[in-house]
Amino acid sequence: MNLLNSILIILASLIGVYMECTFNGFRHLFGAQLDVLPPLMVYAALRTNPAIMAILAVTGGLCFDSLSANLLGVSTLPLYLVSLAVYSRRGLILQEQFYARFVLGAAASAIVPVLSLLLLLSTRQSPIIGWGSLWQWVVMGVGGGLMTVACFWIFDWLNGALNYHPVAQSSFRQDREIARGRN
Amino acid sequence: MLKKPHYIAFGLVGLVTLIVLSLPQHTAGQIKLAIGGLFLPLFGLSKSSQQLIREAGNAVVPRSELIRQNGVLHQSNEVYRLRAMQAEAVFRENEHLRQLLSWRQGTPQSLWNLKLARVVGQDPANWWHTIQIDLGSRDGMQTNLTVLVPEGFVGRISAVGLTTSQVALIGNPNCKVSAIVASDKTGEIGVITGGTGPLDSSLVTLSYLSNTNNLKPGQIVRTSGEGGLTRGGIAIGQTAENARTVELGYAEVRVKLSANLNSLEEVWVLMP
């Protein structure tokens, strides 16, 4: 993972937040808007380093809060916490499996709004929550899981398209070839 | 497992969050507007692309259809001009009668000064009902200005940037509105305190009603103008059920909004 990919992930978070603000098709269809930041954080946790994760959490979270009625900074810490939890176990995660990606994305997309809401409630804000929020939570979780799978597919494809890959060397070397003969 | 640099990064993010959360409201608002400004090119791009699509759509409409629509609009325009003339005459007469009676209670009503705004975005969070409009401080926007559509009240401006503003929609806990239920006897005054849930934005709760004897479903609810934040007489909706008494001794009733908050594309801002 190089600098270009890191920049692409951060750019994707900004465009994603803008799309959440302007594209309302999913909201009208299912009653809930999907959040693109938790899937990106999961991707960053499995493919980049904590510094990139921190930059992504701060920029994405602040942009999300600035276009929302949220208190500024409320989304930042939940995003980073979730990505750090994934990062701390990334050696044990089968990250090439569709199922693992989906479950991680769904869990992250479900945990981040809960943590953000807890932070909001602790600062005496009164967000609109009710029984309908449970449905929104499920939609965000499932949608987030699918978006995580899509994130891996898109960014891995971009990584392959924009970066050089070292050619895998075979162990065969011509100068060490043992020529066998009758004599 | 996590190493020392990871804990340092976590500490830094936590520190940034704490600092930002503890900023004074005004400073946090200014930073929000500055960060929101990063998206202005994207909002502009979206606006111009929508305009292009609309123009392309207009270009393929047959001329005969345009002439027919023009005729219909011309006719309705005539009707509205006559009605406006009639309303202005009633307004002048009202003013004259007020002067004759030396009516001093309340400020005299003036004609509405409206400004058209386009909705450029909705709140990305599912737990707030706000929209972004394409008018800002350079267009004379201020916080608490009333936002409406021809069907009725929509909300109030909650934050103002240079070129965009945030509107807290009715039903949002940050947009409380004093309302009056039109009844045969005396109008019952209450406060629209919030919505009925995160999924349904068409119903709001009218609370703090003291007398529920005259209330029945289907009665018109309008802004009362009490408190001075919103002008009186703007349609809000209709009562959707019989009033029910809640614990603290007051009653509340659900109100079906006249305006459809899910399909707002253009709104009017009531200028001071």
C-alpha cells in the first residue's frame, strides 16, 4: 500500500460523505442513509497503517459532522476505535474471504452509529431516535457490510491498476543449472 | 497486537476529539462552516449538472406541449394576480381599521418578503432532520428565518455559511414552533416539540395543550406567531387524532404535516 492508495482512500471518504448528503435514493427506499466511512475504516485497518487510519478518521469524521447537525468531532473517535479494534487482530482475520469482509463491515457500520449516538447523548443533545432507529441500524449494518465488500474490490483493483508489482522470481537460475551427461 | 506507536496514534485522535468537542459553540460552528466550504465545488458541480439535465430535458419537449403549458400557466398567473390584488386590498383595509381602532397589540403584519432557495443536500446522519439550501450570509440569510413551501411550514434556518445554510426541519428537536389549532371557539395554542420517530417525517407532536375539549381530528394547525421567531398564520398541517393527556397534566396531539419533507427541491425563505 503506497501513498497514492492512501490519498485515494481519503478522497473516497470525502466524496462518500458528499454523496451521503446529496444522494437520497437509498434513504427514500429503505428509510435510512448508509454511511460509507465505517467500510472505508475497515479497509484502511486491513490494508494500511494506524497513521492513515487516524488521518481518515479525523478528516472523514469532521467532514461528516460539518455537513450534519452533529456536534463537531462526534464521529471521529468511534471511527478510529472500530478501525483500531480491527487492526489489532488483522493477523488473525481471513481478509481475502468475502464472508469475513462482510461481517467486519456490517459490525463496524453497526457499532460506529451506536458509539456516535452515545457520545451525542452524553453531550446533552437530543437526536431523533425511536423504535424506527432499530430498522435504520439493521439497514446500515447490512448495507455497510456490502459496501465493505465493494470497497475491497474497488481499491484492490485500483491498487493493481495504478501500482507496479514486483515480478515473482522463480528459484530456477540458469548459471546454477547442473548439466548432466553420459560422461 | 498493538504497539506503542498505535497507542500514541489513538491518544492523538482522542485528544483531537476532546479539543474539538470542548470548543465554544460559535468557534465550532465557524470550523464546521469552513470544513463544509470544502464541498462547495461539489455542490456547484451538482447544481450545474442538474441544470444541464433539466435544459436537455426541456430541449426535447415538443413545441405544441410548451405552448399548451404556457397557456395554462398564463391563465393561472392571471388568477393569482387577481387574488394577490384582492389580498392586498384586504391587507390595506386591515391596516386602515387597525389605525382607526388605534390597535397597538403586537406588531402590524407586513407583506411577506420571500426568497427562493434550492435544496442541495440532506443531513447524512439518520438521527437529524436537516437540509442544506443554496443561500448563505451573502444572500442575507440569518439564523431562525422561517422556511416554507406553498403547502406550509418547513423549518427554520439553524446555521448560516457564506453560500449555504442549514435548515432544521419541523419535527427536529432543535426546531420548536408555537402553533395554534383552528377551532370553532377559541384557538388552542401549543408547541410543536418534535417528530414521532426517525422513519416518519410526516407526523409531528403538538404538545403543551391545556384544553382538549374542542380538539378533534382534521382541524387545521397553523403557526401562532407567539415568541416572535416565526410569523403567525403559516399552515403546518391537520390534527391526525384525538388529543391525549400525558403525565404532566398537559395534552398532546399528533399533527399530519401539509408539506412533504421527503421531496423538498425548492423552498422559500421568509426574509425579515
